[in-house]
Amino acid sequence: MLLVFVGSGATAAFWMIMHHYVLKSDERKTDVIDEAYRRKVFQVLAATYNEEIIRGERWLGITRMRKNLLARARGQVLELAAGTGTNFAYYDPKKVDYLCAVDLSPNMITEAKRDAAALRVSELAVGNAEDLSQFADATFDTVVDTFGMCSYEHPERALAEMKRVVKEDGSILLLQHGMCRRTYKWMLRILNNNAERHAENYGCWWNRDVPKLVHEAGLDMPYFRMRHFRTTFFIVAKKPKNKKQLAAADDVTPGIAADHATADKHS
């Protein structure tokens, strides 16, 4: 009975939050949702981001997912799309030697700086996940990105940069929302039909095929889990260990990244 109650509560919370996101505004704010527009959205959202987003995450169990994901971080860590620093408190200082956090929005970084020193963040800077040229190849033991891939103009470039800067035996830790070929059809309709309105309000495309993007980046996914009607993805990605393994990537486990539905036009 307890499990049923908890499951029902999580489902109810999911629909309440979806209702809020979808129906926040019926009026079109712009005809062009490009990177410049979305950057402005992030700048405006920064001051109220925690109140707007994080509260709903607790109801959905995403806070726990963040903690579980970041428990895997170790050594030299790079966090992309760090936002207001939501993740900082969840890193284990016994495992993490150095933490560099980057976000595209100056206002987000300003908000993040309030807790950065107390939470032992080594470096905090404005930066673009699609261009990490300030870092040499194979610099980090762990690269973290939580709910950032929906907001990049070119997520494939961001993944390529993550792959470049992580060490050969390192990990790329991803917690993302989006879709995949196994997402329920009725949910896909909701995501696709409301994608532009959501992007206007929050600056993110919530209907990108996340597992497909990770697969096409040439990364393995030794750990992969889905939640929230298969729209939230918990992924531990790694570089293939050898050329033979890389060549076999086209035969990835069915249901994760192979034979996906037609790619979303915003991916």
C-alpha cells in the first residue's frame, strides 16, 4: 500500500508540474526562439530559478536523483550548465579534489557564487559548454551535466567537448529530460505539441532525443535509467575502451539508443 501511495503521489506531482509548465503562458512572446532569445530567458530566470524549478524537483524525486548521480563524481570535476549551483551541496568533498563549474548565463553564475565558497567550489566562471577550448584534452576525471542538454543550441557539440575533456577512464554524469524511442506516444504528443511554448518560457527544448544524442557522440552508456514516463534520463557515459568497442557502438543495446523514432527537429 505504501508503494502504491508513493507512486500515486509522485504521479500526481508530475501532472501538477507539467500543467504549470505547459500552461504558464498562452501568449506567444517571440517568433524566433534562437540562442540569443534563450540566453535572455536564462538571465531573467536566474533570480527566481530555485523557487521556480527546484521546489517541483523535490516532489518528483529529482533532488534524490541529483544526489545519487553526484555521489559518483570523483577527482577533478567539471560541471557544465551549473546554473545557480543547485548541485554544489551534493558533491562529496572526500571524493572530489577540484570542482570547476561553468554556465552560459552571467546572472546564473552570480546567484551560484553566493554558496560557492562555503561549498568548496574551486572555480566558477561564465562559459559555453559547446566550446571548452580553455581546457586541454583528458583533463577531468568527471564531467557533470544536469538538465543542460535541452538548453544548448548544438547539444552534439557539447557532448563532443565533454568527451574530449574527460579522461580515458573518466565518467560523464548526465541527468536530463527529453524523449527517446521508448517514451510513451501520448507523452511524446504532449512534449512535441508544447515544445515551442516551453522553450519560450524556460529556454529549453524538452523533446530532444537524449539517449540518441549520447549514442551518436560515440559514448558508451554502462548505466542508464528512465523515470517520469520515460522522459527523465539518468546516464553514466564513458569513452569506449578500444577501437573494437567503438566500432560495435552501432549495435548498442536495443531500447537505449538504437532504432530511435525520427529525430526531433530541434535536436
